[in-house]
Amino acid sequence: MRSATRRRSCAIRSRTSRTSTSTRLLTFELLGDAVDPTLGEILNEVGEGCIASSASETIAGYAAYGSNRRVAVMPLVEQFAVPIFDDGTLLRDPFVTTYVPGVDELGCGVEDNHSRSERSQAAAGSLPKRLSLTFYDPSRDYLAALMQANADAVAGVEELVELPVVMPADQAKAIAENSLARKWAERERLVLRLPPDEMAIEPGSEVATADGVVWRVETAVIEQMAVRVDLRRTVDRTAAVVADSGTHLPSLDLVAAPTVVAVLDLPDLGIGRHDSPALFVAACQPVAQWRQVPLEVTVGGELLTVVSASAEAIIGTALSALPDGPTDGFDDLGTVEIELSGDDQWLENRDDSALANGANLAALGSELIQFGRAVPVGLRRFRLERLLRGRCGSEWATASHAAGEKLVMIKAGTLQQVALPPSTIGSVASVRPMGVADGNAVEIQQAVAGEAMRPPSPIDLQAAASSDGTIVLSWVRRSRLSWSWPAGSEVPIGESSERYRVTLQGAAGTLTFATDAPNYSIPASALAGMSGAATVSVVQLGDYAESRPVTVTTSI
């Protein structure tokens, strides 16, 4: 480590400790240079006679380490654009001379088909749009710091440069800006073929073209009685840029609070598997900064340990019971008041277009809803209005609400899936958080129904009696693949085959029929001996479970 920072001694000393084992301890202290070293001094010292550089820019220190000398000095050479020329015996400063070739000197060679110049440009997508530079900041007790430079470009890559240099933020900012500007300037390349008189040109020299642009020689080769030079465009260097070292942002010293947990048995939303039952666990920490917590899941006599989702969920509690409401449009009459778990949680309004794209989807009890308006009514309290009810086949739960049930916002990354075996259907799962402040946490229980395994129930079941006594049934099928399917197109089945079970229940008994089409006619002969009111129900038979029934009442 070459540094200008003063230390007490430069000696390496050894001493014997006073322990009974008489262990010899090797201690050492360093004394830095009295003045900041130049880049040339550092390179020459590392090179040990292989490098002779006169680069005069100073730095406070540099950690020259690596598997060899080249690896040790390359970060310094590249980022500070130190000119180095290999003359076969020594890496030295190039003889910087600016050549101005005439028009008649271009395109030389033994053949006449050489163009006067060959110009090319690298693709913008291969260049950095942002360059991040790490360094050691003396104003922050030599801690590692980060400085960034951004290019005015949409395309490009992110580039990270680790530069083990001690320097102030202003100098680091200038280096980052210069390095980024140089990379974009050097995307332009130029090839010239000059007469043999210019054989003295060596890499590092400069060539000025007629348009006033100055180019740096990368390589110079003698071929076909001409000097071929590969050039890269140069850029003016920024001497200094005002920058700030920044301030340390410590973590808030907050007392950990118990983890709030909600357990959901969701229909198939495309976020998990549907060939076996699964529960989804949402968790949040109302006070402290979010950290994943372990969860203990007990079901069917088995104990499972999982970790909560990577992102914190928004969880609230219903302060009122949401009344039953329509599922075929907006419910503008029903409202529910919600109290969120944390002060930093918030609910937002969404317009109808956003709702059509799935915004503000939430689980309230067993029903999935969407809300267009979230009206703040107090600390952490919101009144949800302009509701869309029974989303994703949960219309069966619209009348099941009660005060105290949980509201969970359905967002990517906030739900942890717990896959369960099919034998757990019908049992009750218990989930308990195991966070820092969860010593007295109460288990959250959830019945395992395997909702994701069910196909959605049919809708719009119609029953009509014909003149010959036949009951004609028709319905509209739904699919787990068609929650947002465009109107006017055929809905995909979502199962391996389309199958339904039709049940007619009357005072005289029950009849069951099977069909593979979204309609069925019950002949009068099958209804012999039955009269009066009857209930017809239809379920879709899926690959792993059957849907919830849709029912209609008819007369026989």
C-alpha cells in the first residue's frame, strides 16, 4: 500500500509475549510518504525497473495487489488513462507528437483499392450507460465509497470498477466522469494508411485530421509499403468535479414488534401450483424495518419450517362487516373500513383501467375484491369504496364477511407459498411466526380446502321447461386461464377435458347426469314421479378437484 498517510514507525519488530507458552508475536507499523505520491512514482516502484512513467497526477494512496505486476497496476493505468508504450525493453511514456497528414498522404499502399480512411463505430448497447467507481474516502476514515457517472443514453450496460485508490470525492467523481466520457469517445475508430515517411509514429502519438478531431494511435503497423495506424478518438479531460462524500445513514433504532401474519387458501391466480393444495402466508412487521422471519407450519401431524416472503405484505383488519353485493359489476353501495397494521402502510386509489389490469386486488376473508377508492378516515384507517366483488371465482364468499377478518393486498413477492400433500385437504393448518418479538405469538389457523385445485364454477345457469316436459339447462363455462380473457374470443378450457356433473334435487329424490358440453337437457321420462320445485346444480370436473356448484331453482 503506497500512501501519504503518516504512521508511527516503518520498522518490523518481533517480541516474546509474557504467556507461559512464550509465543513469539510479529508486529509491524507503517510510515507513509511525507507527500502524496504521483502516479508515475507508484508505477515505477511497482514495476521495479520495468516501468518508466512520468505521470504527474497525485493520489493519497494505492493498494497495488494482484497475481502479477500487470494485474496490480492495470486499474490505475486504465482509470487515470496513463499513457504507456512498450518499446520492447521498457514500458515508458510515448513520444507524444501530433501528426497532421495531408490529403495526398492518405490511402497509401502497393494496391490502388485502399480507401483514404476506414471509420467505424461501436454499438451504443455495448457501452456503459452508468459507471460506478469504488474507492477509499479519507474523509470517511478510509471506508469504501461509491461514485457514479451517468451517460445521456437509454441503451447500454451497467459497469462497476473497483479502484483501490485513496482520494477525495471530487477527484473520484472526475475520474468516473472522465472514464465514462472516454469510453463513449473511443467508440469511434479510424484506420489510416500513411506513407513510409511516417514510420516514426508510435502508439500514444496523436493524429489530427482535417476536420479538427484529434485521434490517439492505438497500434502502428508497417504493411504493403505503408504505415497502417489504428486510431481512437480522444476527449478533453475534466480536471475536477464538485462532489460530496455523502453521509452515513444508520439503521433506525426501533424496538421489534410482533409479526403480523395472515394465512390464505387462494384460488388459482397463476402464482403457484394447482395440482396439490397450498396455503399462502403474508407477513409484516408494523414497527421495525422488514426482515424475513421463519414460520412454523403444523398440518396433518407434520411440522414444517419455512421463511416468509422476501417482501413485506400490506395487511389490515376489517373494522366493519362488508355486506353481500353484486359480482357482475361495480358494487357502489357496499363499503368496508380497514385498519392497516403499520403506520408506514398506505392504500391508493385506482381508476377503472387499472382495475381492469388487476390493480388493488386484495383478499378480504375468503373473498377476493378490488377497490377503486381508498378514503383515509383516520390513522392507518381507510374506507374502501367502488368495489369489484367475487374476483377469480370467489363469488361464493360474498356473504361470509365479519368484522375482524384480515385484508391482504395481493402483490408479487409478498406471499410465501406452502405446498401441502393432497392428504391434508379437510384438515386445519396452524402457522406461527418465529421472529425476534414473536415469543408469545398466537398460532393462525386456516382450513385446507385446496382452492387452487378447483376449476372455477360455471356461471349464468339457466333452466327452462319445454312443452314436452323436458328441462333445458345452459350455462357459461369459466376457466382458470381466463380471468382476464378478452371478450368475443373462445375461453380456453384450462383442464385436460371439459366435463360437468348436473344434479337435480327435488322432494321425490335426486338425479345425477354427466355431460361434456355447457348445456344439458333432462328428458321428461327421467322426471317421472317428480313434481314441484327442484334445485339444479352444476359443477365443473377438473383434473384434480371439482368446482364449487352453481345453482338455480326450477319447477317440474
